[in-house]
Amino acid sequence: MSTDHTTDPINTDSSDSGPGGGRAWRLLRSPRTWIAAGITVVVLIGVGVGSFFLFSPKRPTTTGRTTTAEATVGTQTATVALDGTLSPRKQADLNFPTSGEVTHVYVKAGDTVTKGQKLATIDDTSLQNAVSLASANLSSAQANYSEVSSSGSSAAKRAAAAQVSSAAASLTSAKQDLKNATLRATFAGTIASVNIATGDQATGSSGASSGSKVGSGTTTTASTSSTAAIVLISTSTWKLEGSVGASDLSGLKAGQTASVTIGSASSDGTVASVGIMATSTSNGAATFPVVINLSGTHKDLYSGTTASAVITTGTYDNVLTIPTAAIITQAGKTVVTKVNTDNSTTVTTVEVGRVFGTATEITGGLAAGDKVQITYRPSSASTSNSSGGFGFGGGGGLGGGLDGGPPAGAPGGQGAGR
């Protein structure tokens, strides 16, 4: 009697026929084996994630600091700040009005001179000859007039008189040209620059006026870098030349007081002029020139030195203000968080006016003595190491000085926040 042997169609590996081979295969096919393996993997992943959060550096907190402030009534001052450079209030660009070769230069940059002092000369030989000739022509015209006046006709007398007048004018002009051969200081001061030397040719110009020509015909400008023959300045009185933006222009006018800071020193000043024509642009914004005269006399100042000034544009009494930082914008409205007497808080809509530095005028919504809450939130830089969902975004922005601009509804152009 024969016995049939049936081979397992799945288990064909001869290694299973050895001791324990079939048992191992059955374990691998068991559902419980795969469930246990899955649980092990999940546990390992959980341990890894937990270790990461447990031992990784903690993220910075984003909790803000809260304080309160009181609405107060007082006198507020609006100001505009600017930076600029110093230059002498009195300056003369001196040129020879008469053409000629420079024969002597008597001064150098830095020399102190008195009014009328000789600074330089040109060759005056031809000019002296012109004076002699003009003098002779005048003598001849006068002699002719004397002869005609005794026996000549009325017409002849008038012609002779005209010749005398013309000859006299020519002599006066010749004498002035001879005088102009010497360049003199028009006031007591300091020589800022000397741009001529012996042997140079002066072409003649209109003297000390800006835009004249000297030497080879270079156009002069009203600054100490001028190519005028000699630049003379007064070092006792100074001015600050700066500029402001269009938003500050309306609040400025000549005569306003200013405080000028020059390094560690300070000086009072007065606005001398405010330009209404833009002179330059910075980042697409027009700027307008402002000149401030420093009060009194000053020593040891140098042209081109940088300085800053704060101009007082207005003083206002009985103004209700709160810190600008307390004002925010929510849903298009300007609001504050008002602190009630029981220390509860209420979001209150306010109307704002001028901005005075770190304070803003409140024209509606609060009364003197009301308290408001200020929350100083960390900047985005303080949470830069955290990832996802830890920054502050959206919603109403912080008001006033915290974000660099006035709160919503505050009028521009006051410059008080500077």
C-alpha cells in the first residue's frame, strides 16, 4: 500500500525542512508578530520625538509686558528736526574786476585780514598809461571848451561841453580800473582759499559777485570750495544749512527758534529762510532747504562741519495727551484699551490730533485722569529662532512711536515726533 506525499505549495524552501525551520516560518506569518512589530516602531518614534522636544532649546516666550498710563492735560511743544552742515553767514568770493597778469599774492589760506587789506595785485602798467591818456584827453577837451565858449556858437559850445563830460568819464573809469588792479578784503575775516598764483592771467569779472569768472574762466559758486581768486569768510557768525521733507514744510517759517547741536556743544538759533522749491530728492521724496542762523559769535567752528537742529514750530496749552504707544488700530478704527476703576479693561474708540514726540493729542473718547493700558510686544526679531505659528501677525498694528509713524487719524506734517 503506497502513501502519497503532498508538498506545501507555499513552503518550498528546503531550509524549512530542517529542525525549527517550519516553526520560524509560521511565526513570520502570524498576525500577532506583525502587530507586535508595529507597536515597537510606534514606541520608538514616540521616544524620539519626545526626546527632541525635551532636550531641544526652549523657544523664546512671546508674552508682552503691560503697563498703564494716565491721560494728562498740559502744554505741548511741536518740533521739527533736521541735519545739515555749517557755513559762515558772511562770505565773499573775490575776483579781479580788471584783466591782467597776477604780479603778487600777499595772503594764504587761514590768514586773518582786516577790511581794506591788500590781498593781491595784477600788472597795472597799461592801466597807468590809460589814466595818463585819459587825463590828457580831458585837458584837451577843457581847453577846447574854453576857446569855443568865448566866441563860438551855441551849438559849438554844447558840443565842446559834451566832449569835456565824455573825457571826464573816461578818466574816472581809467582810474577805477587802476584801483581794481589791487584786490582788497571787503571786510575783516579769514582767508578760506586762495586760487591764484603769480603769473596767472585774470580775465576780469564783476568783483565779489557769485557766478563771476576768474583765471581761465571758471565759474564761481558761493561756497568755500569756490574757484574765485580768493574766498574771504567771517568766522564769527555761522549758519546751518539743512533740509526737510514735504510733510514738515507747512509747519516751518522764518523767525522760529531752534536749538542747534554741534558735537558736544549747543547753540540757540533762528530760522532765516525756508525754501519752497525742492532742491534734491532722497529715495524719491522731495526735500526743501532750510537755513538757520546761529545766535551770537562762535570760535573754533569750521565750514562743512555737520550739525543737527530741533526747530520749535508751535507751543500748545491745555492739550490732552496719552502715550502714543497706547494707541492701536483695530478694524479701521483708532482705539485704546481703557482701564476702568475696577481694573477691568474696555476697548475704547478715540479721536487723535497732533503728535508730540512720544505723546499724541486726544480730541475725543477720553478725559483727563483716564487710564489706558500699554502692551509692549516682543519684536519679530526676538522670535526668529522659533518655527511656525509663534510670531505676531495680522490684526491691529502698534500705534505711535513703536512702528515709526503716527497713529491712524493723526495729522501729518507736524514734525513733533522728531
